[in-house]
Amino acid sequence: MRVHVIHAHPVETSFNRTLFRTAIEGLQSAEHEVDALDLYADGFTPVLTREERLAYHDVPGNLTPSIKPYVDRLQAAEALVIVHPVWNYGYPAILKGYFDRIFVPGVSFTMEGGGDRGKLVPCLTNIKKVAFVTTYGGNRWRTWVMGDPPRRIAMRWGWATFRTRPDYLALYDMNNVTPAGLKGFLGQVRNRMAAF
């Protein structure tokens, strides 16, 4: 299976970067073909431009030269794994910008009836499996009180976009997790990706 693995953390020595590498290793151990994308290392620009917004519903004119290579990679995938930290109970800006710029009409959905009205119809039927691998600074209780927006969005968006229930692997309160706990989470990610 061709798996597109997307990473969103700016520090190459971070635990999150280790999770990214571990996810790739787990997938490769199961002989999946991995297309790895590190958004920061790639220099991805997360800001939706004025021109992109004006052309948003202009399919296929909305596929500008700057986003088309990313769209091609997404459309070539059979599965998607997104590795990211949770910051301020949300996605890193670069990852949110990736969703805003790449998941456009004609790529992730169409509007039955045309234009910006009508019934939303998912397009990424090529993607059969989705997983999120993430870390939280907040503990489970504090995150629950806040409503755990990243988990809720990932699960609902994953179902609405891909018609499949995503895997959601989360390490909460990571700054207070013991080295053994960190190692255990890496093992859990490696094993889940090997069985993906």
C-alpha cells in the first residue's frame, strides 16, 4: 500500500520527529511504500493567498503550480498518516495551512450542483486508511475539559473526508512522561504502523 506520511514539527531533534521516523519504519517493516513529507523541511507555505481564495471553486484552475505537486502526492496515496504535535489545543499552523491550501474543491470534495452551494461529495476515495499520531502538552483531564478539539476534528473530518474511521494515537502530558513511557509510546506507534 502507498502511504503518504505528513509531518508538522519544526525541530529535527524533537520527540515528534522521532515519532515521524518511527511511523515510517513501522510502515516500511510491513513493506508499505512510503511517501514521506516533512512540511517544515519542504518549506511548505501555509498561507492561503488572495488568488488561491478567489480561484477556490474554479476546478481545476484552483490547482496552482505551488500546490499541484502536493495534490498529486495526496491523490497517489492509498493511506494517510499525519504526525504532529497539539499546540494550544489545535494543529500547528503549518498543518492547518496544508489542509486549507491542499484540500480544495476537486481534490478532497466537490459540491454537487456546482459553485459553493449544494451537497458535499468526498473525492479522496483513493485513501482507504487514515491515522493521526500526536503528542499533547496537556494531560488527559485538562484536554477533556477543553473538549479535545484535535481528536474530535480528526475523527469527524476523517470520516467525512475519507469515509473511514481514523486511528488516533495520542500521547498526553508528554513533558511529564517518563523515558520508559516515551519508549513505550514509540513501540505502540511502530506496532500500529506495522499492522496498518
